[in-house]
Amino acid sequence: MKGNIDRAQRVAETVDLISKKWHPVIIQRLIEDGPLGFNELKERIEDVSAKVLTDSLEDLTENELVERTVISESPLRVEYELTETGRELQGAMEALATWGDRHLDPEPNPTVLIVDDDPRLLNMHADWLEDDYTVERAYDGQEAFRKLDESVDVVLLDRRMPGLSGEEVLERIRGWGIDCRVVMLSAVDPDFDVLDMGFDGYVVKPGFRDEIRDVITDVLARDMHEQPVQEYLALSAKEALLRAEKTRTELRENDAYVRLVERLERLETELDETTERATEDERLRALIGGPGEQ
């Protein structure tokens, strides 16, 4: 028990040392940009007064976290940088920032990973989305996999890329069970081969601003539904895509498309029956007063 108390006391002492209002900000700025002169440091810290910054730097220097070096005497110019002890705080500061990213933002923006080998189009699409989403960029399939993790909600994926194509990236995403939505972005008009692809949305390049924003909003909203509804919405998107591209004769003569329509009809029937049962249950609860009513 004594060891635990001592450890807790040590944590309290450490937190007290670095938690004074401007101390962690100064330390982080010196981690990112140091060494810095006084004026340079002040410019990087919004709203801090010269006196408060001076006092904070003196405190950090006394505690051997920051080192003050005189560069020239006339005019007097000094630089501040972290000591070796101060630099050891980098891991702790990064851990605190990561924890804050996860838990202090009540509604973090969804993350969209844009994968396209055309930098001009990639940057244009990123500009359209950055106001409402956290945007990550990848310029080929291999880079896409290096950036894919549990934080990615939607992948906006170029279908045709040199090297690892978008179709191969999509296949691996689904094969590996990565939990994200995928919107294909292609200069190729959709054909019946899209029926075998596991995407959630499809946009023909270059895509209009509202079109891309709407499809991303749509695929993200599917997470609010149960699995049968999600499947119905995904298949409906493919059915509408092909109906817009193919003639009625072409659709009727394609076996895969016919099976898609049949699956949609079965799902629609199942969902209607589920809704009817839920409605009937609500009626019964109303008749008997419902659970918990006096």
C-alpha cells in the first residue's frame, strides 16, 4: 500500500509541475519548434502576456525543464530550448493529446480517406470536404493501406490507379474486415461488374461538389440502421446506378441484375413484416397500458 501512495504522490507532484496554465503550452511549442527566442515563443502562444511568459520560463528553467542560452549581449538575445529532462516529457505530452482527441471532443468529425493518383482531383475533393470532415490523403493503393485504421469512416477511392488499383484496394478492405464505408470514384461508367463489388456508393469522375458530399452523408447515415436495412440501402444504390446506365432490355437480360432485384424484393418484404410486427406490438402495449404504467 505504501508503494501505491508514494506513486500517487509522485504523479501529483509531476502534474503540479507541468499543469500551471502556460507551462504545458510552452513545453509543447518547444517540442514542436524549439529552440526559440522570447519573441518567437510569444508569437506562437496566443494571449500570453510578456510578464506571464517571463515568469513561466523562469519557473521552468529553475525546475531544469527549459534551458536559457544567451546568443548575443548587444543587443541582448536569448534562446529557450528544452533540456534533456524536458524532452523526456514528449511521450507524456503526446499521450495526453491523444487521450484528449479521443475523449474531449464529444462529436468528432468523421474521417474521410481520399485515395487518388491525380493530385489535382484529390486536392479539389479534399477542399470540398474539409469543412465537415477530417480528411486524409493517399496518392496510391499502398499508401492507402498505410493510412487505413479504425479512425477512418469513409474511403473515397479512385477505381483505376497504376499499381494497386482501387478495385484491389476495395477487395482487400472487405477481405480483411476493415470496418469503413467505401465510395468508388471512377471515370469509367458503371457496368454490370459493379454487382460483384463491395462498395457502398459510386460516383463518376470528376463528380460535382454536392454529389460527393451527398453520397458521403448517405453512406455514413447507414450506420444508424440495422444490418437488413443497410443491405437494402446498399443494393438499392447499385440498382439505381445500373438503371440509370442501362436499357430495360439490358437489365432484363442480365442474370446478376435480376437476382439483385429479387433480393431487394425479399428484403423489402422482410422489412415490411418487421415494421408491421413492431406496429402491432405498439398497439398491444397501448391496449394493456404498457410496461411500467399505473
